Amino acid sequence: MKKLKELLTARNSLFATVLVLLLLAAILCMGLLTPFILRLATGEKLLLDEAYFNKRAALPTLALVGLLAFCLMQGIMGKKESFGLLALGCFASGLSFFLSPFSNPVVDIAFPLLAVALFAVVYRLLSSKGSSFLQTVRKASSHIIHLGVVLLLVGILFSTNMNQEASAVITVGEIGNFESMGYDIKVTDISSGLEGKAFGKHLGSAYVSTIKFEVFRGNWLLEKGEVKYISDFKWQQAYTETYIRRGLLDELFIAPKAVDPKNLSVELYVRKVPFMTCLWGGFYLMAIGIILLILSDSVSGKVLKKRVSEKKKR
């Protein structure tokens, strides 16, 4: 146990953090440079999508989360207790993997460790006290940044691994059921016509179909919205205007894939992305924490200079 105490030092924790960050940087560089080098060497094109980076960066990112939780809890608990909490999180990850409560291996493994890190950050944030108001703000700001990082990772974890998508052809007056997402969509109106200035033989520059609909959760009407399917004559291409409903636990994206004005029907593409609020909230908290940290350092620096100048005058 004495050897364990000697290993669990702040210096070793910092060294491990730097090693993990270097590993993540190496994964990123390899993913970015490999297609470029292959193109120069053979002339072949290679596209590495997000799945390539997600699979290779998952374990190093979880290691960073574990190190964050361990370092934060060391300031409150002893080394053995902090290590025990981290070990408990790792055990919970293994148990969650076998029980699979989220029916997704990546989320099952990552969520318990993220929960431990979230507990550690919130606990340190609530216990942030300094000898003065400025010191309290400075201590709290660093933990606000940590909280933003953890929420950002939670948002990325759920949004990339548990998003759902589907499409259905819906006629005006009918309801499209998206049971797996928990939403129903009723198309209330489809209107089509030419818009814009005349182009060539056409009386308008584009043919626009406007689709109005209502979003339900069960029998409860959540919101009314509309999307557009636009066929542009000038540029000879079609594009859409999408609808986004931002909720507390998820975001809903709706876009038309095809429209049949004669039969008054539309094929709607629907995508549900969970916990996007955590992702955006994490960004905002990180920004707030950085601003508070800069302001507190600036003000405390001015206060210190003022005290030094007053002492010199005496």
C-alpha cells in the first residue's frame, strides 16, 4: 500500500495526463495526415470519417476523465480514497457493459466514469471557498471549466452514439408515427408554387413546396412548424429548409426528402439527437469559466500592485 501512495502523486498524475494528451494528439495527427500522405504517394483518395476518430479516441478520453476525477477528489479525500472511488467507477463501467442498460456498448462503458467525474466536479465546485471573494471566484472558475468539459463529453457521448433517424411518407391530414423516438408528426398542409424573379421560360426562379405540420408526443401537441423543399431553376439543384425543435433532453430535426404536390404527400426525414443541451451547455460553461478566471486574475493582479505601491509609499 505504501508503494501505491508513492505512485499516486500529483507529479505522476500530471505526467499521465500529458501522456494521454500526447496520445490523443498523435491519433488526431495520424487521422489527418494519412489521407494526405496516401494521396501524395499513390494518388488514391481516402476519407476517414468520424467513426475512425471515435473508436481510437474513446479509451484515451475515458482515461482523461478518470484522471480528472482522481485529481479533483485528491483535494478532498486521501489518495487511497480517491483511487478507490476511481476503481469503483471502473468496476461500475464493467458491470454496466455486461448489464447494458443503454443498449449501446460505448455509452454503457463510458457513462459510469463520466458520472464519477461529474460528482467530483460538482462537489469541488460547491466546496470552493477562498480567503476572499476573488479567490473564491478564481477557485470556482476552474471547476466551472471542468464542469463544462464533462457536460460536453456527456453531450458528445449520447448525441453521437444514441441518435435515431427514420423517414416516412405522410399525406396531408395523416399522422406519421415515429414510435422509437417518442414523436408523432401530422402533416396539416402542403402548398406549392413559383417564387422569386422570372428565369428563362419559368415565371419564377424556384419551385417551392411548403409543408406545415404539428409535432405530438402522445396526445400532447408540442409545437407547430414548417419545412420547405426548393427546386432552384437557375442553379439546377434542390435543397431544403429544415425544422429544429430544441428540447431539454433532445433535439428533433425534420426535413423533406421528396414532395408529391399532386397527391399532397411528403416523405419526411426525422432525426432525434439526445442530450444536445449538455453539449451546448458545456460550451457555454467553459466560456463562462475562462472569462471568470481571466477577470479574477486581472483584478487580483491590480489589487496586488496597488498594495505593493502603498507599502513603498509608506
